[in-house]
Amino acid sequence: AAGMVCSLWVLALVSSALALEEVLLDTTGETSEIGWLTYPPGGWDEVSVLDDQRRLTRTFEAFPLARGCRLRAGHWLQTDFVERRGAHRVHVRLHFSVRACASVGGGGACRETFTLYYRQADRPDGPAAAASWHRQHWTKVDTIAADESFPAAAASSTWAVGPRAGLQLNVKERSFGPLTQRGFYVAFQDTGACLALVAVRLFSYACPATLHSLASFPETQASGAGGASLVAAMGTCVAHAEPEEDGMGGQAGGSPPRLHCNGEGKWMVAVGGCRCQPGHQPAHGDKACQACPTGSYKSSTGNGPCSRCPPRSHAPDPAAPVCPCLLGFYRAGSDPPESPCTDEPPSTPKE
């Protein structure tokens, strides 16, 4: 539908860390016709309702109040085809309202729940498949129950949303995956609830590109297996840095630096890191290796600071790994770089 939000990157605060939330579909505040498929026809109605700011928004109603919430079973509502855009797992956030069964009658046939499904697809349904979409192989995500239901308002057939209308709005989030095909459909099955589906938001989490321990890590999609699973991302040392060694002259762990992205788009579990090369020191919170300023040096690889040149030596250029002696002063080849220069030339070894 026109105006529907697709592939919009926003920032979400997750456990004190910024996660990326890629919105794949969002009907929140939609005013144009959405046009999702229903089965049988008339089981769900798409109507405009007022939100708590008295603004119109498109909503799907099952058993609209104008029909007295007549109780029938097996009414389906299906979204359009949604591109997964690299997502391994999709989260569904639903805003909905349910009439209390006590206020609409229907006895044991009344429900205050509905069911959420999904199915993967490599392409949008063709005409033949579209005609029988409700008979496709659907995977159940969960039965969605309302935390709060509300009595029917006998004088109104419009579901006004928010405190001004006294309507109880439920918000539930579920997720499904792992996803492997190009895209998917989401469906809602109502089997006896009188409800209004006010907003549907489909999104995935990703860990943002970041710098950690002098290594850069790319934006990484969260795992499709759920919140506890981790996806490893390989880091690249920043300019003038190299991987840490494992104490035996090899790279730490035998692999590049790694961070792990959890199912909620939060970086965790760092393995290894990088060290600044000679002539450079960590800067900007260990996010860069900066050249030693003139008059200073750093002779070894590591994350210590640069040092001032020893007496009677100088470093006229930045990024010096050692400070040469001033004219007329000397340092023996066996002396360490931090040794001061003297006016005595190194003695020549005797034969």
C-alpha cells in the first residue's frame, strides 16, 4: 500500500546498547487502503478508525460490531509478500483490541485469542496460488491472547483507539525463523474473537557497524535461531594496527578479532583484538592508532603510549619508531631505544 514503511533503518535501545531495527512492514498510522487478502470474504473488514489523537488510521476488524460480532470460525487475513532483505529472524509487533466475550455473547464459541502464522516463499504468489492462499502450508508462530479485553459499546460501530475511546489496546511481540527464502507472508486466523488489528510491524534486528579494540566490525544480521544464539563477525584492524599475538608469535586464537551479535542486535563476547604498530599509539577511545607526535617515539607493537625522546635525541617527523641521536651524539647499536645518546662514540670491537 502507498505510504507503508519498508526497509527503514531506525535505532532501538536494547540492553544499554544500540541495535539496528530494520522495518520490513509497518501499518502504524497508515491512512491509505492496505488491501490484504481475506478468506472468506467479509470475515475481516478494513476500516478507518480514530486513534488517541483523533487521527484516522487503517485497521482490520474481525466480526465488526455493526454485525453484532456474529461468531463464525476460520477467518483468515494475509499480508502482502514481504522481502526478508537478509533477515534471518523476523519479529512481529501487534497492536490490537479484543471485545470481552461476556459483553457480546456467543457462549463457548466466543474467543479472546487469535492465531499468528507465517510461510516462506521465493516469489510473490501467482494467480493460481493467490486464489488458494489460505490452503497453503502455514507454520504456526503462536496463539495470541489479549491481556485486556473491553465491553462492546452498543451505540457505536467504529473502533476508536486510545484512552479517549476507553478501548484497551494490547501490544504483543513474537518472532519466527530461521528464514532462508527470498521472502514470506504473515497470516492471522480468527476463530471466534471480536477484535481489531490496529497495527502490524514486521522487523529484524542487526548489530550496527562498530569499532572495538582497534578493530572495525561490519553491520551483522542477528541470528535466525533466537535471542540466545550468536553470530560471529570477523573484524579488521584499523590503520596502523595489527592482530594481537597469542604469545607464540601467532595471531590470537589463530583467527582475526571477533565480536558476536546476539538475537536482539547487541554486540557481545569479544575474542582477540588489535595492537598499534611501532610509531603509533591508541587514540579516540581505542578506536584508532595515531602517529606519535614529533619529539616522541614508540619502538614496539602494543597499546601503550608514545614516549618522549631520550636526552640528546630527536624525532623531527611524526610516527617515529626510534629517536635518532642529535649531531655529535651517539648510541651503541646494542643499546635499547630508550637509552640516552652520549658524546662518546661506540667503541670499535677489538680483533
